[in-house]
Amino acid sequence: MRRFQSLAWGSLPRLRAFCWVAALVVLTSGCADQSISAALPTFLGGPRPITTPQPAPPPVVATPAPVGPPVQAVPQEPVVAQPIEPVPEAPVLTTPNAGPTLRAPGLDGPVRAAILLPLSGPNAALGQALLRAAQMALFEVGDDNFVLLPRDTEGQPEGAVHAAEQALADGAELILGPVFSAEVQAAAQVTRSRNVPMIAFSTDREAAGNGVFLMGFMPDQQVLRVMTYAARQGMQRFAALIPDTPYGQAVSAAMRRGSRDLGVGFDQQESYAATITDFADPVRRIASYERRKSQLAQQRRELEAQKDEVAQQALDRLKGQETAGDLGYDALLIAEGGDRLRNIGALLPFYDIDPRSVRLLGTGLWDDPNVGREQALVGGWFAGPAPADFDAFRNRYRQLFGAADALPRIGTLAYDATALAAVLARSEVRANYSEETLTNPSGFAGVDGIFRFGADGIAERGLSVIEVQRNGLRVVSPSPGSFQELTN
């Protein structure tokens, strides 16, 4: 087990501060006695604090940090360095009244939060990238009263248990991560026994609740958002092509729920083994290819038997067609991404699924600017965060760490979780990581838009609907700016 040194706001590379207004915002509906100051924008919705307008500063360009080795595995007590620049004056954000303090008895000094990541082992590249994203948040949002403790899970449940125990022994008041479902469930046994909350990056609903909050994007929310939008555009009959996996089953369940809630049809679904690489059979089935091919042959026989000019003209129109008849749906959701999605897309025209008459839908797995390289997928819709926001985040990440360091899409989860921890640590009395604060119904706003944790520990998100373009992605229905907009 490797032990990693603590990170504090002033201990990062000597860079100039970003004045980035998309940093995490606490959205509160009720003011309370305690307040936290943060270099963040004001409320999104609700009353705004009265501030004296100041002239906007000139744009600040970050000086790229030297790309060096990852954080060294050197045992070290938490050290808080002084900020390299004063935190600029900013509006005041308020939080609800806190419950009992979560700070360990007798613990003095800065607020400590730990982040549990696979910093070694086969998933070390992912862990290091998420750690860098967390460092960005620490630098941009944190102050000298907040310390982040990176701890290595090795990508294994046993490692996650040891990392959680080590973090709590070092005084962590909040656990961020881990990433994988088995890690989350293992580490949660430790954090729950100590009544310390965890904000994990998984999408495993079974791990949520009782002090465990999940930042991951839930497929059911993505499905319901894109189905709702499609129904409002007039689509009434839905079908699905999904892998026979827990993910595919979650997508199918969400579509059934959407069908009931929206009053639309969902009568056709084809599943396939997750291990297949040739998708011809499932695409052929969802296309009802044999039935429609037989229907075309029957039409030709009937027209040929008529032996008149009108029938001959109809036969001429059927030349080049492979099938005839209605598919039975006007929207088809494909729960795949990457090369597998593109392979499926290439087969759709071959089996006479015409994207001009059937709207293709997807999930967050479609969140890839290169998905439009397969022509059949162009014009498809899926729900997710606005691409421009992630592009801006990725550009800042590259400025800091170099273009060679690949940023995974879930890097924003590590950033937003760390930013949330840093903001809630700015209480004048103590860090406010109570369940009451974390489940504030007004929610929070981060890189990926607004989110809030429900009583079940699941993050509800406000999502955009995005259309696939030949050379990128385009928002066709923007995400809501507040949860009031979402529920109205």
C-alpha cells in the first residue's frame, strides 16, 4: 500500500489563479447563521447578495505547470502552505444549519478530506488523471484551511478498505471516491462505521445511501431526459437495442418507466450478449428484416399478377428496395458507445433502418465528439452535460498538465467533488459535511451543470439534449439553470 503526501492549496505548482466562473457554486434556498466565503459566483436563482460592482479584471492565462512524475509515495503529515496569491474578494454563500460536527474529537488545524483513487495497479493512469483534476479544484477553489489527502486503493476492494482506514486515521472528515463499484461498497463499510460521509464516483445504486453519495451519471436519468425531449418532438413509438448487462437492464427499466410516464409506446427491444463483436443478428432482429423482406416480396407478386400499367409503375418504384412495411417505431435507442456503437451504426442502413425516418437515441456513452464519423448516427440525440463546458475544462486541464495527459470524461466528477468539499470547508466554525447540507434540495452547480443529492444518495442532474453532428456535437435543448426550472 502506497501512502501519498497531503495536498494543500498553496502546495501546488506556482501558477496564477484562474478567475473561472464555472467553479462549484452552492445553491441554497434558506439563509442561516453560518456563512462561507468563496471565490465563486453568486446563487443561481434565489436572492443574490448585494455587492458593489467592480470592473472586470483582464483575462488571466494560466502558466502551464511542468509535467513531472506523479505525487511521490512519501509518508508525510498534512502540511498546509500559505496561499501563493490572496483569494479575491467574492460574494458570500450561505449553508443551512449544520447537524452535529463531523470533525474528529480533539482535531485541530485545517479541514481534511481524503480522495481514494487507484494510484497504482492497472488503473493507475485513470487514478492519476482524476487526482490531477482534483488538484485543479484544490488550486482554483480551496484555501489554506483545506487539505486533500490522496490515498491509493490499488483498484481493489481490499485496497479501498485500507485506504479508507488510513484516511480516517489521518483525520479525514469527508471521503471522495473511490471509483469502482466493488471499491465503493468495501470502503463504505469503514466510513459508515465512523459516521463519515463519502462522495463516490460510481453509478452503482446498490452502494448508495446511509452516508454514501454517488456523483456518477445515472443512465436512467439520461434515458428519461432524451425520451421526454423526443416525445415532445412528436415521437410516440420507441424501441431499444441494448446489451444484456446490468447497464442495459437499467436502460430498459428506464425506458419502461418513461413509456408509462410519457404515455408513449415501448414495444420492441432486442438484447444481445455483451461479449459479441458482430452485431448483424441483433440489428437484423430490431429491423424486423425478415418480416419486411417477405412483405416486399408479397407486394411484388401481387403487382406482377395485375399485369397493367399502374401495377408496372408501382413495381418500378420498388426497384432497389430490400424491404417494405413499417418498422413499428419512430425512435430507436442504442445503449452503446465507442467502436461498438459505430459498428452498429454502420449496419443500420444495410438492414433498412433509415435514420431519415427513425430518430436514433443514445445514452451518455454517446458523449464523444467523434461519434458522428459514422454517417448513420448523425442527427441522433442523447442527454448529457453541455459539450462546451467540458471542452473548456479540458483546455484548462491541458494548460496545467500538458496535452499528453489524457483527461477521462469522469475527470469532472473528481473536480466537482473536491470543489464541493473545499467550499463546504469554509465555515467559520467547522466544515459542514452534514447530510442536511449535502442533500440541500436547491443543489449545487459544477462543471457538469446542476446536481443535487437525494435522500437515497443518488445525484440528480440537470442535463442537456445533444445532437450528433458530422464534426462534433450540438446542444438542441439546454440544461436547466436550477431545479425549480426542472420541476416546473
